[in-house]
Amino acid sequence: MRCKECPEPAIIENPQLCQAHFTDYFESKVKKSIDEFGLIERNEKICVAASGGKDSVTLLYILKKFGYDVEAIAIDEGIHGYRDRTLRFLKKFCSENKIRLRIYSYEKEFGKSLDKTVKKGEPACNTCGTLRRHLLNKHSEKYDKVATGHNLDDESQAVLMNLLKAQKKLFSRQGPKTRKIKGFTQKIKPFYFLKEKEIMVYAFIKGLNVPFSECPFARLSYRSKVRDALNKYELIYPGTKENILNKYLSIRSFDNQETNSCTKCGSPCSGLECKACRIQQRIASET
Amino acid sequence: MEVFIEKTGETKNVSFSGTAKALLESLRVNSEEVIITRNNKIITLDQQVKDSDSIKVLSVISGG
């Protein structure tokens, strides 16, 4: 298979491009998302929510390459054999690329690691996601925006998951950039229109050598079932994921998001207390 | 040929000659979820692989 732009061999089928043309394509697509959706202004300070996986590491690499003022925040949930490994790589990457990295742990912030919390019966992915978002928001106050490595695969899965669970509020909150809401650092997703496979190919070309590591709880999640189903569907009907996102963006409407402030921590929420505080109280009461 | 499957961390010795796509099908791996390298260079699914090649099946799925 030849590159559609030159006689060199292609390294990816869709788009059918060689290494040099794929690199141009990838970087142009990130720039286009940033420009079209106004994700980053030149004078802004950005923090990347980094896990040490290929998406966030590649995002750090490319934003730094583009000359943005970027730092990294990582959350150590305390998942033995997984997060310790990804953080080891992230520390090395940030040190080599002169990127400031701050790490906040569940153990220090909440008094218990996720491993301990799950042993007490808390649902892993739900608890983890809520507490991680809470800490990210809490520690990203001084930044203009938080950039995440969410990609076309993640986002098409999220659209489908929210649809299947009739999560109307969540359904209206997706997209390449969240709205400005008091108490929340705005989130941006520069890889919104890029597939996981494309990010992996770019990371490989650039020699980022991000080791694969899978969270031991990931297989239990609802998302993993939706992801597997969507990947099977994409194989039969190529373009399905992209269609889901494009259709979603064309029908998206914004709801009136949280207007209350949590009585415990002050975070925006729909009730009296935010979900993160409710989980923390439950964790604290477990012996 | 030696086939390293990143997701499971295992290296398999398989006798195979054909396309990368057929190799993935024989390993029951969804091509949406991986990229393949032959002798440390990325190849497309239509490329031929043979016994003397060193193949890696790298997972593209986020681990979290």
C-alpha cells in the first residue's frame, strides 16, 4: 500500500499515508482543533491531566512542541502494579522534556488509596473517576485550562454510554471544550478528532516509547464493554466512531449546568453536596 | 516467526506466511485495537509477513 500523497509505503490505512505525510496530517489536525474550537490562546497557561499513558504523554509532547506554556498534573489513585508504573514513566518523560509535574495522591488527600477503598466495597471506576476529577479541578485553579488526552475513540464511547444510560445532563456536556462555569477549570481536548490508533502511530514515530499498562479495574467497567462493541462495529462499518461524534456535535444542546455550591467544599454541584464529598464521607466511615 | 503481543506481554512462536491482516485474524486480534511492527517498523495490514520477521502487535487502547 502506497501513500496517497507520494510513492513511499504507507504506514497506516486510514488515512493512507507514509510516515512524513502522516506526521504532517496529525500535527495539522491538532492545530486545526485548537484553532477552530478556540482551545488555547497563546498567552494561556495550560495543565495537562497526565496519567503516563500514550494519550497524555503524546499530548504533553505535542503541546510543548507547538510552544505552549504547559505543565502536568497527575493523580496517584494508588492502584498497585499499574499507576506506580505509569507514574514512573511520566516522571522520567517530564524530567527529560523539562515539563513541571505535580502529583497528588488519594492516600494524602482522602486518607485511602483506591485499592483500599475498593476492598471496602466501593465501585472502582465510578469512585476513581469522581475523585480524580475532583482533585484535578481543585489543583488546576491557577491554570487557564486543563487539557486531557481524550480522543475520538474515548469520546464516541462516551456519547454512546450516555445515550444508553439516558444521562441527559452528561450528554450535553461533551465536546472538544467545556463551557466556562464558575468553580470549574475549563477542560479542552485537542485530540478530540483523532483516533487512538493515530495517536499510537504518532507516538511510535516520535519514539516516545510509552509502555502499555492496563488498569486492573478497567475490564470491569461499562466503558470497556462499549469500547469492545464499538471496535467490532468499526471493523465492519469503518467511520462509525467519527460519524457518532459528528452527529453528536450537530445535535448537541447545552443544559443549565450546576448552579449550587457544595456545602462542604464549595465545588459547583446540582444538590447540596457534591458527589466527591459524599464519596469521601463514605470512605471515611469505612474502617 | 516471533510475535510479541504487547497487551498480554507474551511472545508466541508461530509458523505463518501471509498478510498482517490474516496474521491478526489467526491470533483473534481486532485490527482496530493494534498497530503492527515488522522488524520495528510500522506496517499496514496488506503487507506480507514471513517466518524470518520479528513481529510486534502493539496495543492502541488506553489502559485506564
